[in-house]
Amino acid sequence: MAKKMASQGTPATAVLAAAGVPFVLHPYAHDPSAASYGLEAAEVLGIEPARVFKTLMVEVEGRLAVGIVPVSGNLDLKSVAAALGAKKAAMADPKAAERRTGYVLGGISPLGQRQPSPTVLDESALDFATVLVSGGRRGLDIELAPADLIRVTKAITAPIGTARSIKG
């Protein structure tokens, strides 16, 4: 397994390995024309969208933070701001998010970011034994226990996601 991880290695997998966190890699062939990276991952991997989480960078009172929500919904900016003790939040500038994390859009992982940011995980993650997050590049997801994700990212949990109907 170590050889497989080496070929799939990203800063996210390195952080998990160093912390002794069990995880499963889920590589898939990314379609550059996919409208939603997260929904694409759920569909290709055959995993319910409520268990696949997207990592979104937000700006809260002049600082960057991370919101992690199911791909089956959206991030509620007021809720993520409140969870971080602020009044409002806005989506971060994409280039600032890439600089801060060291990852490209569509491959931003909450794990192994260049500069860690305050992190809020939607509390719905606690409903599952394992969840999937980006592995640090497009076409790679990491499955792990929510408790391990919380511990490694020093996340807090809060209701920050909003449901979205998925037509499929």
C-alpha cells in the first residue's frame, strides 16, 4: 500500500500518513468539462453525494477560512461566519485560495494546506462513519472518519450547509 500511496501522494496524504490516520484513496478519471467537481466525484465513485464533501475557501473579516460541506448542498455564508464568531463571510478570491492552500481549484483539500486556516465542517458529516474530501488534486478523493478529519484540521462543526435538490 505504501507504494500505491507514494504514486498518489499529495500534501493531504502526507499529513494523514504522518498523523497515523487510516484513509482510503479514491482516484478517478476527472472530466475537465464537469460542471461540479464534487458531484462528478460522487457520481463516478458511486457514493451518495451527502457523504462527499467540498472544501470552500471563504473570507471572514479579512482572513481566510475553510468551509467543508456536502456536494449535495451549498455553503451558507452567514452560518459559516457565525460559527467563526463573525457577522458575515464572502467566497474567497480563487487566486488567494490557491496561494493560501497550495492547491488548484477543484482540488483544494482541507488537509495539508500550505497555510492552515480556521476550518468549519458541516455537522452532517457526523452522521456517517466515513466521508470523502478532495485528496489535493482533481480526480482524487480521500475517505476518512469525520473525527479524524476534525482532529487533523482542528475543525469545529456547525450547521453551515444548505440542502440543494439534485436532479439526476
